[in-house]
Amino acid sequence: MRTTVKTIIEKYNNDKTRLMDILMDIQNNFGFISDKFVEVIARETGLSIVDVEQTLTFYHFFSKKPVGEYAVYLNNSVVANMKGRAAVAKAFEEELGCKFGNLCDDGKIGLYNTACIGMSDQEPAAIINDTVFTSLTPLKVKGIVQQMREGKKVTEMIDVIGDGNNSSPLINSMVFNNIRKEGPVLFSEYEVGAAVKKVTEMTPNEVVDEVKSSYLRGRGGAGFPTGLKWEFCRKSEGPRYIHCNADEGEPGTFKERVILTELPKLLFEGMAIAAYALDAKEGIIYLRGEYKYLKNYLEAVLEEMKTANLLGENICGKKGFDFEIRIQFGAGAYVCGEESALIESAEGKRGEPRNRPPFPVQKGYLGMPTVVNNVETICTVVKIINNGADWFSMMGSHESTGTKLISVSGDCDFPGVYAIEWGMRIRDLLEIAGTEDVLAVQIGGPSGVCIGSKEFKRTISFEDIPTGGAITIIGKDRDIIKDVVVNYMDFFIDESCGSCVPCRAITVLMRNKLQKIIDGNGVMNDLDDLVDWGAKMKIANRCGLGQTAANPILTTLENFREKYEALIDKDSDYNTGFDLEKAVADSCAYVDRVPNL
Amino acid sequence: MSEKIKFTIDGKQCLAKKGQNVLDAALENGVYIPFLCHVKGVKQAGSCRICNVKVAGRTMTACTTPVAPGMEVENDIPELHDLRLAIIEALFVEGNHFCPSCEKSGNCELQALAYRYQMMVPRFPYSFPQKEIDASNSKILIDRNRCVLCKRCIRSFQDDQGRNLFAFKSRGHKVEINIDKECAVNLSDELAQEIMDVCPVGALIRKEKGFNEPIGTRKYDKKPIGSEITSVV
Amino acid sequence: MSKPIVATTSLAGCFGCHMSLLDIDERILELFQLVEFNKSPIDDIKTFTKQCDIGLIEGGCCNSENIHVLKDFRKNCKIIVSVGECAIMGGLPALRNGIPVKECLAEAYLDGPTVGNNTEGILPNNEELPMILDRVYPCHEVVKVDYHLPGCPPRADLIWEALVALVTGNELKLPYEVVKFD
Ligand SMILES: Cc1cc2nc3c(=O)[nH]c(=O)nc-3n(C[C@H](O)[C@H](O)[C@H](O)COP(=O)(O)O)c2cc1C
Ligand code: SF4
Ligand code: SF4
């Protein structure tokens, strides 16, 4: 065992900045990372033991204890719950006779909850040993459990094969693309390699200028102008890096899954163009661990691109245009989608966002200037180079040019990916998604806003309601507080990196106060407290996670205040929720006494 | 001598060195901005968020913000006062701070901030978390009940090979501090004292020491924290 | 004009806060000029005989009796003041919070080194006895508390100044030295 571990570490040149890969390989090999392994890693990489543990214990998919020959990670997002997750979870527990969070069947099968796995259009879904199982039902669970008990390989357990490249032998997955609206930009026909060829005839500055004049803004959520970001990066002395953000962790988002499946060449070409513009020699795709089922396929496409001279050395025959891409897998941490946390993680550390300044474009990966761009942003650049900035900026709205991929899920007939022009009204999107009786729409995932029908006339755009792409539709029969807000708050509590005091502590305190209200012990003052504490969260935290962690409560309080007020005891101005009967129950039971209250 | 940068805090004219952060510059200019995680000369953490100030309407941590020429910093304003107090209170309810029995009481910076900001009772309910104490090190006892996760210890102490003596474990509200069993095995008394002194609270305690100073003579018994810089009005 | 009426009690406390109240030295005479005491260990009145103005609570709540007494105070006093760390945050009794109450009882009556001759392993369960709560509760997490005076115990000066301010309606000005948590 020890030699295997050492071989793994040597494969990464005993390099502590590759700690993520080292841990991942060991986890995959042994199903856990024991104290002994940690000691070996520490010794071989020159880290202290606590430092290795610091990274290890940060990520959901690393474990110091065995996770089982089969590790079932069942998504527990809002949409999964809407689609019948409870029955599926119950089926797993009943079949195995054990609860989630535990090892069952003498350590053979482990049951775990996990945050959104990017399958909101085909929930309930789970990942078992890197293989995705979608549209689960209690009946299907029965079959899966039986096959696990028989020792079948997970890849042989899938019963349906998805469409498009999902059926290619290198992916061979149950996942469906569900592309509902292709739009004129990303999914349109194009000639692979034409754009990168074209840029080799331009100067890097001309490429930056072209992107600038398209007014392309980042698709990852923040909407920073892409050309400007590249220009800033060029101002810092290299070596420079381009990182593609494929962490796609915002619950309800899955559009990048589809790009990675159907358009990986577009993405790699875009990265090569960015590399040319930035004079970068190395790029990283930071891919969420949940999408490991695409690993072999993406690696094969990378090889193909190299063979075609679209990556590697002297790309398109241009001397000195060398560029390599490596895939860095994440291991279950939403915050690693934040660009500086992503860089920390790619350097083998806990995914804690950095303080700014310096910005990544000044000091990023390994202290060098780094551009982090979203998958969709990078892909869009290729089409801009091919068709021209003017063609692109004609589409969309005033401050938001072009199109946007939207991941639609929840209570609708046609969940899937929609390429829309910026400026589309929410109402129109709801119509084509096949909805009726919509109570609320969550735009931009948990960190975004929850709006009611009064706001459906508003538009999806940076100037109105911006979004990284997740749109979750909440039907009339849902209980918005219990079904949605609670889940989102728990998500933020689990995913905070834990560095900032407000994000780490006040999120929990807000969640507890919410529970107090749900339990019928709320008073009007509690609502004021939530607003006040939430306002503090917005301004006091370091990164977007903490700054938006109160949004599920804040935006529903704003748009659905009556739902909260209905839970409030209006006759009382003070209620601690203290319950004497509950408080004495344990001790009375233990001393064998009937409580006399 | 290099050019000094002019800026203001609550209207008061201040001078900073090039590249200096707002917090250090403020303290040098006789303006107290409260903080907990900052240690002079050590890489900023920007994690306690107590030194939040306002610049052009935006809140930012003074310790991580470099002074820019002409910058107008707001510090002593009611909004920030309440924010800082809320953070201090959140720390009190997040851990188990039994001041009456703590070796650091009277010399604790968290407690001192609570005094300065006149915390009578936190606005949040207490959470009484269950935390483990680590007494395995021969010189230092770690009482995680009192740790405010400021990372001062992580950032301050490395062994001769550059390896960290302290590190975090886990994430979110489950984060806890850990000491390395190998790198921190033979701490000298001096280093142990330094470690205890760096910790703002009583989470890192030297074994067989404590309660050395009688009540009344401790650091914050008579004078508020920061009063050597700006007195409390 | 009649004097304001004060009641005091010690819940899960050590009477240290009451001692500190007595520590106001000769001002105690002044205090008796200012106020009248009702239910309180100071005058040994066991039950409320009239509505009071101020209730001083020492100690947090560790059992059902504490809860009843606290609620009784809330009902009978216009203003409730938590006096001392135990009333405010549970204090040292709250060191048991986080440990399941069963373990605490087992340690106290069955397994601990001071159990002595409880050879039959008897756990107190007479219905006359107060019932133990799952944890120690700060007073304001049970009933509304109007003011808090920290300290273990609160400095005599703090108690004095606060009482005078409450009784006279004057503004409370607290010197730095008097507000302490230990
Ligand atoms: C908590 C958090 C999570 C994020 N997750 C993602 C993500 O999964 N993908 C992404 O592209 N951007 C994400 N972002 C935004 C990135 O920080 C960054 O703005 C983006 O990758 C920049 O790329 P763009 O300019 O192309 O949009 C996240 C931000 C925060 C604060
Ligand atoms: S806001 Fe939250 S997630 Fe972001 S750095 Fe601070 S603690 Fe970490
Ligand atoms: S042990 Fe002390 S110095 Fe270290 S993180 Fe905790 S409070 Fe800060």
C-alpha cells in the first residue's frame, strides 16, 4: 500500500501544489485516506501533517474513513426534493437497512448526501463511484442495490444511455443533454480550429481589442467585461495563466455539463485563443469532481486537439505559440467556483477565497497573473473571433450583449438548457419552458433572487436581473420557506469556507432563527432581526458566498413577506421558543420519572 | 525617504507609507480601528471582519486595503459600530467563552473588544457547541471552546523547514484549529509563550502557567483595548 | 410616594451575586432608604406578597424549579434584570451544556469518583424534586429580560449604579472598570 501511495506522489513529482491530485488518486485507489497515508504525503511533499489534513478535510469527496466499495452520493438539492428525492432516499435506506451518512452492508456500500450535482433537469440523481445515475425511482434503487450487492461494476449498471456524445464509448452515460433552444451563438455550426488559426494572424492586442469591442461580459455570474480582464492581465509580467472555471456549483446550473459534453473542442479552442492573447503557456480547466464521468472523454479530445496542432507546440504552425491544458478536478466544494478559491485549490490548498487586492489578474496561480473565465465565456470568444465583434454585439440588450445559456429546472414541463438572448422577459421564458401556476422563480441559484409573479415582466440581463444561468421554477403547491429557503440556507452553511466570522457564524444564526419561526415561535421582531443581520452579511464578508448567503431569506422576505407573517404569533412580542416539556424529557426518561410540569 | 500618501480617516488628515494597509497606517496615525485577526508584520487574514471600514460607500477590511492617495475612510460611525459589535457577539455565542474560568481573562482581546463596545449580552442565542480540548502537546493546551479561528497561530508559526505548526481542519462552522504532532513536538518555553501571546483569546494556553496576574493588574482591567491609540468617548 | 419594590432570587447560581450586592458596604443603608424589598433571600420573604418594580435574577436555569421561579418573577416584576454571568450565559453550570444530560446524571450518581455508597445505583426521581433540564439556559432564553449586568460576580459598583439609575430614572453612566465578565 505504502509503495502505491509513494508511486502516486511521485507521479506528481512530490509537488505539494498538486496535493489535490495526490489526494484524489489515493482516495480513488483505496476508498479513503488514512492517517498513515497522510503521514507519507506530508513527508514526501514537505508539508506538515496538519497542512495535508487541512486540504483533505476541506473537500466533501475526500475521506479519512473508508467510504465503501460503492459510495452513493445522492443529491439533496431543492429540485431533487421536488422530483421525489425523499422516496428515493427512503428506498436506499430500506433496501440497505441503514441511514444516510453511514457505511452499510459490512462496509461495502456507503450512503451520503451531496449538494447539487448538475443534473437538475433529470433528478433525482446520484453519483456512485464517479458514474451518474439519473431520474431515479424507488424501483430503480432496488435494482441498483441488488447489483451493488452482486459486485457488479457501476458502469455496467446503467440501463439507459443518454443522447449526443453521452452515448460515446468514452462517456457512456445515462445523462441527457436536454438542449431545448440552441440559439445563434454557441450551438451554431462552425469549423473547428478556424478561430485559433485566425488569431495567429493577429497580434495578441488585436485579439484583446476584438473581445473588448464585442462587449462580452463574464458568464460566471459577476459579469466582468472579458476583454478588459485580459487587458489587465497583460499589464502584469508573466508567466501568465488562463484558468477555465468549470466548477458549476451553483445549485440548479447544468449548462456547462452540456458544453463539456457536446462542445469540448470549442472550449479548448477558446482557451488556446485566450492563451494567445495573454501569452500564456499553460492553462487549467478546473472541473468539478461531480463531472468526473467526462474525464476519459475530455482527455481524449485534448489529445485529438494536440494531434490536430490546435494545442501543444507551435499551434497552427505559429512559432512559439505553445499551450498545454491540464484538467484539475475539484472534490466537492461550491466555494471553489469563486475564482481565487479555485486558484488556491488548484495549488493544492483548502479552497479559501483570497483577499483582494491583489486580484488574480495581478497575482493568481503560483503568484502569477491569471485570468479565470467561465466555460461559456471562453466558448463565446471563439464565435466572436469567427463572426466578428459586431455580429455579436448586435444581439442582446444594451448592457448585455449576445446570448446566454440558461439552465431551467423545477416545476416545468421542459427542463433543460435554453440559449436565450439577453433581455428576455422572465414571463416569456416561463412560457416556453412549459409552466403553469408558478408561485416563484429563483434566478441565479441560492445566491440569486427569488421573485414572484409581479416581477415576471422583468428581464434577464445585467441591467435588470443578472444570472450565471440557473433558473429554478417553484410551483403553486410548494412551501417556499420550508421547501426552498431552508434548503438553500443549509447549503450555504455546508459550503462556507469558514474564514469570515459573519459567513461562518451568522448564516447559522439566521438559519436557527428561521427554524424558530417555522416552529411557530417567531415574533415580528424576528423578521426585523433577519433583515438587519442579512444586511450585515452583505457588506461584511470577503467573498460572494458570504455576501449572498442571506439572500434566500432576504429576497423571500422582500417578495413573500406574507408567508413569513403567516407563521408569526402576532399577539406576542417576545418568544424564546423555550419548551419545558421538551427540556426535561431526557432527564426524566433516564431517571425513570413521569414529568410533572 | 519615500513619498508619503495623504488620506483621511473620519476627516482627520493622515499619512501612510506606500503600499501600507489602512489598518497599520491608522494605528500609526493615532486612529484606532478595532481588529482581532491582524498581527503586525504577518500576512493579513482578513477573516475576523472587525476592522471593516467604509471607503466611497463600500465596506472593506482595513487590514487588506492598501491606502490610496486621497482616500476618505469612514471608521467611527454608528453603522460600523453596530456591525463590529454584532461580529463580536457572534463570536461569543459561536464558541464557549466562560470568561470567569479562563486563564486569559483580563488579557483577552475578544473580551477587551466586548468591553470597549459595551456588550452586555449578545443579541444572538448561545449555541453551546461541543468542542474537543487537545492536551496532547507537552507545552501547549488547545481549548477549542475559546478559539475564534483568527488564524494568527497558523500564519505566525513555521518550523525551520517552513512547515506550518498549526492548520485548520474542515470548513464552515465545523472549522477547528489543530497543532502538528511532529513539527510542534519539542517547543521551547519561549516559543510556547510566544504562541500563547499571539493567540488573542485563551485557546492556546501554556501548560502549568496561568492566572499569573492578579485581577486589577491585567492588560484590559483598567483601560480599554486601543485606548493607547484612541480613547473611548 | 411609595418606594420602588425590589425582589431578588438565586437560580442556578452560587449566591456570589447576592454577596456582591451586599458588597456595596455602607451604601446598603442608603439602598434601604431608596427601595423596599419583597421576595428575596435578603429579607427572607419566600413568596411574592405584592407586585414589584424590579426583579434581580442571579443564576441561569438548570431545572424545572428555576423555570417556575423565573416565570413567577417575570409575572410579578415590571423590570427583570439578569445579574451575573450565570443569568446571562449560563455561567460555569453551563459547562455541562453540550454533554448529554444522561451522561451528567450518570457521572453524578453512578460512575463519578464522588458517588460514595450509592451501591444500588439509585437515580433521584422523586416527584417532589425539580426536574433537570437538558442544558442550562440563560434567563433571557426563557423569558424576556430587560437589563443585563455582567460579571462573575458583577462589581458591587455596577449593581449599585444600575439600581440607582433604575430607581431614580437617571441615565446610567458606567465607568470602564465596572463592566467585566469575570
Ligand atoms: C461562491 C462563488 C461560486 C462561484 N462559482 C462559479 C462557478 O461555478 N463558475 C463560474 O464560472 N463562476 C463562478 N463564480 C464566479 C467567479 O468568481 C468568477 O467571477 C468567474 O469565474 C469569472 O469568469 P467570467 O468573467 O468568465 O464570468 C463563483 C463566485 C462565487 C463567489
Ligand atoms: S464569505 Fe464565506 S466562503 Fe467567502 S471567504 Fe468568507 S467565510 Fe469563506
Ligand atoms: S488558536 Fe488562537 S490564534 Fe489560533 S486560530 Fe484560534 S484564536 Fe486564533
